[in-house]
Amino acid sequence: MKKQIILFSLFSLLNADTSAFLAGDLDSNSPYGLTKNEKYIFKNKKEIKKLNNIISKQENIIKQQTKQIQRLKLQILNINNNIDNLNQKLTGIQSLLSIIDSLNIKISNLKKDINQTNSVLFGLKDEFVTLKDEVITIKNDFIKLKEVVNQNKSINDDNMKVVIGLVENLAKNIDKLQNDLDIQKRKLDFRNWPKQEILEKSINSFKHSEFSKAKKMLLYLYEKNYKLGIVAFYLGEIAYKNAEYQKALKFYKKAVKVAEKSSYYFDDLLYHTGYSLEKLKNYEAAKNSYLKLINDYPKSLFVKYTIKRLENLKKIK
């Protein structure tokens, strides 16, 4: 049908007055002396040129949108890499990927629509379509295409809002998690506990043979001069258990200076002091410690062991 119309137009042009062809120049921006058909063709050429410019602008917009989507995908991937350990609390982020994929499909379909429109426009260029009805149809198609572009732009804006909302929620969750971790760290750090609680925990750890744990807490209290008598005693006991008799004596001497003789651990302290001195071959000082235990605490459970130690010292002499 289009070819027949073109042949008819050419036939009409051939039968027109020769001077009319010479008077008009369709390639000029402002031709003159045109026939009715030439004016019609020139008008359609201008419409086609306008349509080409509009389509070119739309293609540039689509390219920019595609680049923005690619950048968005990279940002989402980076977020996923940084929060692998938070997947259980951030399952909502997975929905973001499906949104992006859906958006890519729509962009792909939009490109196909633009390619199809371009094919139609190129066909119009080659054939110099002169029918007004077809030009109107092309305009209508373009209006529909523009509506599709606007709809996709609206969808893209909505998706960006969703992405921003998810990222903000993610940041809030990370901050909350960090605060929870800080609170837990403060709870685990015994330096934040009351000193009396630290002392009770350290003694309990000592009784359960957790000497390293008890020593850290006791040394902290020792530096703070808190209840030095009992603190020094238990530090001496830890050294004694580790056969570090010289260190044990250092703490035992400190405990004797600051503690009251009525303290429940004093007989224990005297026995271990004597035993430590004995291990260091300071037998005379060991003997004095044993004798002080017998004289000051005759009802102590350590008395019977002390008597045996004294008998052994006599044999050594």
C-alpha cells in the first residue's frame, strides 16, 4: 500500500509543471514555489525530524537510567558483603534483589519497545511517508511510549525510596547491635563491677582452681588498696599453689601487716608461710612460723600437720 502511494506521488510529480520542480528545493530550510504535494512532503519531513530528536533524547534518558541501576546494584552487593554476619536480622534485604531484577526486566522491555519504534521511524525516513493518518499514528505511539517511560521513572523513584528505607533500617540495626555488644562487654569486664563483688568472684574462682582468672581480679583489687589483708592472702595462696614460694611469702608478709590476727585465714597463712620458708631452706624462720601457729591457734586443724613439720625440721638438723 505504501509503495503504491509513493508511485502515485511520483507519477503526480512527473505530470506536474517542469518549472515547479525547478522552483522548489526540499532540502532547503525555507523552500519556496512548492507544489501541494511537495509542501505535504516537506511538512512530513519536519515532523519526522522532530520525532527523531525526541526519540534520541528518550534513548539518552534510558541510558542514564540504566547506568543508575547498575550503580545501585553495585551498592547493594557491597552492602551484602559487609553484613554477612547479620543475615538473620536482615532478611528483608533479599527482597531488594528481587525488586532490582524486576526493574531490570522492565528496562529491558522498554529498550525493546524503543528499538521497535526506531525500526518504524527508519522505515518512515526511507519511504518518505506522506500520509497524515500514519503520522498521527506515529504521534500516538510516541505518546504511549512517553507514558511507559514516565511510568518506569515513577517505579524507579519508588524503588529508590524502598532502597533508602532498607539502608536506613540496616544502619539502625547495626547501631543497636553495636550498643548491645558494648553493654555486654561492660558486663563481662570485672572492672565495672562493685569491688566487693569482684572479691567474692575472685575467691570463688580460687576455690574452683581457676587461679589465672582469680589472680587478675585480685591484682586489680591489690592496686586499688581494697581489703589488702584478704586480697594479699589469696594472691599468696595462688603463688603457693604454683610453687612460687618467694612470691607467696611477699604477699603473706603484706597480709600479716594489714590483716587482723582474728581473720579466719590467719592459721592457714602461718602454716603456708612456714612451708614456703621450709621449701626455700630457711628452716629457722619456718620453725618460728610453725610455733606461732601452735601458740596463737591451738585449735586449728593445721596444728597436727605443723607438729609433723617441726619433727621433720629436727631431723634435717
